[in-house]
Amino acid sequence: MEDLKKNLDRIKELTEELTIIPYFNEEIMSIFLEDSPIISWIEDSDGRYVYANKACLTRFNITESILGKTDKDFFPLEVAETFRANDLMVLERNEKIELREDAPTPDGVMRKWFVIKFPMTLHKKSYVGGLAVDITNME
């Protein structure tokens, strides 16, 4: 009888752990993205931002809501058009790309970025996710 109780207690512990794990994973990923020094963002298929992490907002001195806005709202037209062309390439090919993109910071200095852009799908809607690291001082 004592073994049965121990087994039932262990099953209860494991069940509790399994119900916590999905929440832990969602929470830790959210913290990871928000606190990462790597710039990350998500745009819908029309190029409108649906997400940008703190590093992105801080680096480009964006203090207003980014939701629903496009690169043209934050970057010079030529830069925004290059970003959009690369986003469309990701959507058309439905595969990730790795490239260097140039973008100015708010002080007007053109910086070089190593960028990974990749397709995402949620509820049959397409998005482009992106990660960027400033490599200006590495060249």
C-alpha cells in the first residue's frame, strides 16, 4: 500500500511539472526576446510591424507605437525600399535569407547590420521575422 501511495504522489508531481512546462517555455521565450540585445521584429505580409523588441525600439529611438507602421515611417525611403524588397524575397521564396543591410541610427550614422529574415505563418497568414546584429565595428 505504501508503494502505491508513493507512485501516486510521484504521478501527481510529474503531472504538475508537465502543466507548468508550456507556460515556462512561453514566459522564458518572451523574456528572451524582450531582453535580448539582438534586434528582433515581425512584420505582416504588407510590411506592417506587429512586433519589435526593446532593443529595436531603443536602438532606433522609437518612442511611439510601432504596431501597424512600416519601415517608411522610421527610415529614409531608399533604406525602407531595400528592406521591403528583402522582405518580399523571403515571402516569395518561403525561406530564410541571411544578408547585410545598411541602416542609419537616429544620429544619422549609417550602420552595417547582419540580418536574418525568415518566413512565419500563423492562422494561414504570412509574416516575416527578423533578427539583426550591428557589425559596423567588426569590419
